[in-house]
Amino acid sequence: MSPLLSSLFSLFLICVINSKVITNKSLRHQLPFTHAVHPEATLPFIDYCNYFSYPVESHRVTTQDGYILTLNRIQRKYSSISPNLPVVLLMHGLLDSSDGAVINDESKSPAFMLANLGYDVWSGNARGNKYSRSHVKYDPDNDREFWDFSWDDIAAYDLPVFFDYVTKATGQQKIDYMGHSQGTTVMFAALADKNPVVTQHLGKFIALGPVAYVFHQSSKPMQILSDSRLLDLLNYLNLDEFSPSDWLQKSVGKIICAQFGNICVDLLGSFSDADPSRDNMERADVFVGHFPSGTSLKNVYKWQQEILVDAFQKFDYGAEENLRRYGQTVPPPYNLGNIEHKVYLFSASEDLLSNPTDVQRLKDELKDAELKIYPKMGHLTFMVGQDMSFMNDVILALQEK
């Protein structure tokens, strides 16, 4: 399907889902944030950081299976890139990118907060998002093979190459890691599989909105995807790229969000749990200018499977293909008991995707985990909250001996 048709279909899908699932009346409040479009609303990561006077670099790395990924790096405002600083690697959630950690107000954006505290902040971009749409062999616009991946592959290939590259670039042998949503999932998977590069170089593991099990999630769009044949329809239409970043989002979305804030809040709220009472929706045009950033349809199928089977396991290809790939007819589980690292779990009481019940189950299966639950926060609040004081606990965890 052409990028234009893909864009139009994505917009249609958003509207259909939005018309069915808006139930939170707080999202219907008349919010006083009609304003001019923020000048940084659609700036790509490098330009965005330059706009706010942060030293920034972009690095390209190639995975063992040929995907060319982008790693972005920032340090303290008004400085220059310096060696020998403590390193933190950030990893985004589903449909997000490295942009997610900088699009809140500057003083509230996790990446900027860490950089201004003296950290060397690296942000990964998973295969298939707008910054990682390249491959040594496949063209994402013409070759369906490019989109034949799920978060299993991000865990097995993307994380190791990120850790290997950052340790060599910085000389630091231990890299602290902060993931959000799917960014935690891939780390749980890599550690459960005892990936040698990741286990060797991982320092602290900060998990924001941690996701392994999703049986109790109550995100209406995710429920619609899991209960219907919608994904099969998209597959029939050869729509291998799911919710790509495109001109429609950048041009129309930012204007709608600047001038008609309530509509934008409804759209964001329908996909996750954005709520103007806790999230910084005055910047909705910036959020929509950078999100979604795209993934593969197969990756969304993977999340559908996780919801339906109530398990943390590898992709289910069906009995015959499972036998060929895994040597058994059912996909093997990720054994969380294999994880030796301490995990700092940061959970939100109002999180629709990372439900506290599922997070507690995750904690119970980990050998060493510390859980903090924050009231009046949702899944998106970890990135775009009005109150980002939970970051004080993140810093304490990073500094813990």
C-alpha cells in the first residue's frame, strides 16, 4: 500500500476507534489550550535538540540481521559532548521513538532532565520506526521482508547492538538502561534469554510502565485489535507498516491539536490513557507531531497474541512453523526467573496498558525487583506528565550503590 493510502487508512482507523471508545468524560472538558503551533512541533530529533541548545549526535548501527538503526545522543544544555560521563540508554515504547523522551516541556522531559544532571544520554530507535527504516538488503517501501519482525527481534538484535556500540563509543563497560512500555518488554526478553552482550553490559534497569503480561490491560483500542479480524484485514491489504510517521500526521495533526485541543486529547486518550488532569496536553500538537513513529504489523500481531494467551512468550507461528523454528509446537516462554539483575519497577495506578495486577505478577516472578506505584498517573504520564516528580526516584535508583 502506498504511503498516502497508508496514511489515510491510519487516519480512518483512528477516527473509527475514537468514535467507539471515548468513555472518559474528563477528556471532554473544554480545555483552554487553543494556541499557535509550537515551533518545535514537528522538528526531527537532531533539530529539536539543537532548537533547545543541547549538544546532540546521531549514530547509525547495523544489527546482525541487517537492520540499520539510529542511536541519538545528548548531554547537558549549552555544553559540548564530553567523555567519561555516566551513561544512560533510553528505549521507547510501541509506536514511539527517541522523540518520546524530549517532547514534554523542556524542564519535564526525561532525556533533558538526565542530561542536565550530568548524564551521557543515548536514545535507541527500534527497527521500523521513522529513524530506523533502513536495511542492508531490503527496501521498507517495496520489500515485505523488511517488516517481518516483532519485539522478539528487537530484544534479540537491536538491544545487543545498542549496548555493544555505546560501550565502545563511551568506554563505559556498564550502561544504565531506562525503558518505557515496550522498551521494558524487550529488556525483560533479552535478560530472560540471557543475551550475553546485554547481560554483560547492563548496569541499572529502570522500567517505566513495565510490560511483560498484558492480560488485564483495559486499553479499548488494544481490546478491539485483540477481539476482531482487523489485523487480518490490514494484512490482506498488504499494510505491513503499522501507523507510520507521515505528512498527514505532521501537517494536519499538529494544526488540529493546536487549534482544536479537545479533539486531539480525545484521539490520544483513545489510544492510551492520556488525561488532561495529569498529562501535559497543552503540548498535544508536539506529541502528535512526533507520535506515532511506526512499527510492523507483525509486531502488533505479537501484542494481540500476548493479550489472548495471557503469556510472556515468543511469537506464535502455528504448530508446524513453531516446530521448525523452536523445536516444539508451542512457542517457548520467556522465563523471568532467569533474570539476575535487580529491576526497578515504576508503575502507575491508572495505567490502562501496564495494569498494576499484571505488574505485580511480573514482580512476583522476578528474583530481585523493587516496585513503586504512583497514584494519579497513567501510561503516558511517565513521558508527558504535568508532574514528573517520579524522576526523583529514578535518579535515586541510578545513584544507588
